[in-house]
Amino acid sequence: MFSRKVVLTVLILFGLVAVVPARAANITLFTNRAAFIAASTNLQNIDFEGIAPENSVLPGLTSLTLLGVTFSDSPNTISVVDDGFFTPLFDFGSGASLSGGVNIRAVLPPEITAVGSDVMSALGNGPFVIVLSTGESFMVPTGSAPNRLFAGFTSDEAISFIVFNRTTALPLLDNFVFGQAVAGPAAVPEPTTLGLLGWGLAAVALKLRKRRKRGI
């Protein structure tokens, strides 16, 4: 049987391993929709069609849930805008779009590791600052009518929400797509963790060797 000192040593070493900071999520930004689709699977697309009246807008929504994704812009409201509303300001060649006041927050279903959207603004100019639940943030250009730009992300950790911020207001999204990133190589333990574990096992082995020499 091991002594209490040996057991305590093992517990302390495993405790050290447990407190090693977790690595950051591995995020890849895509500005090309085709490349994003190639790196993803089980994708679903939200195009916001059939919600706003033709050539008009459905304003004042506190939130909107489609295919399990909930969109909002607290404390502002969101709107669904038909592309014929104030033509050509909202005509990006893709039909209706979702509009926020300053930002649009999308809360995703569980286990989503790939998410993207066309990003644009009727006001033009000023980039999007896109923030993920994993803590990373990215700055991407804004598409101005009639041009749409795309921003998509894959992650090796689940993304629970994504926020599209516009520095000069009036963010617009269309063709919001989400699913899973194509699986990559198996995860490898962090070098720091491996080092601590290796030192811990060596210390335990040395302790047992000394005990055997003493005949304990």
C-alpha cells in the first residue's frame, strides 16, 4: 500500500495539471462563402424571406427566432427589411435582410462550431467588429449596396453566440448560415500539461524507488 505522503504527492501533482490555463479556441475567419462551406458540414441557412411585407419593413422586433437561432439588438429593436424598401438602399441582390440599430446578436443552438453571414449596411462605410462567445473578435469590411461581403468562422469549440457590431450603426445580415466545422486532427494535450504530468510521474517513481531501497 502507498503511504499517505505518496498519495498526497500524486493528488498535488494532478491538481497542478488541473489548474493549467486552457488553450484559446482555434478560430478560422473566412471572407469567401465557398471556402467556408467547404470547411463546414450540416449547414442550415436563414434568408429572412417572407417575413416583411413586400417593399416594406417589419420593425420593432425585440427578438426573432428562426431555425433555433435567436436574433436581437438589446436595448434596441431589430427589423426585417424587404429589398424593395427605399430602393436601392436595401437592395443587395439577395432579397430581404435583417437590420439592427447598432449591433445584431445571434444566440445559436448547442454544438455549433461553424457560423457565418453576409454583412452589409445601407449607410455604407465603417467596418463590422464581430465578437464570438469564445472571446475572440474580428474586424471585417462592410458591404455597401449593391455589394454583399461575407464573414464566416469555424472553431474547434462550440460557439454559443455571435455579435455583429457596426461602428456607424445600421448593421444588416442576410443568408445567415450555421452548422459544424469539418473535423480536423485529434486534439493534442498542451505542452505545459504534458510537462507537469511527466515531472509528476517521475517524482512518484523516484519516491517509490527510495521506499523500496529502505525496505518499506
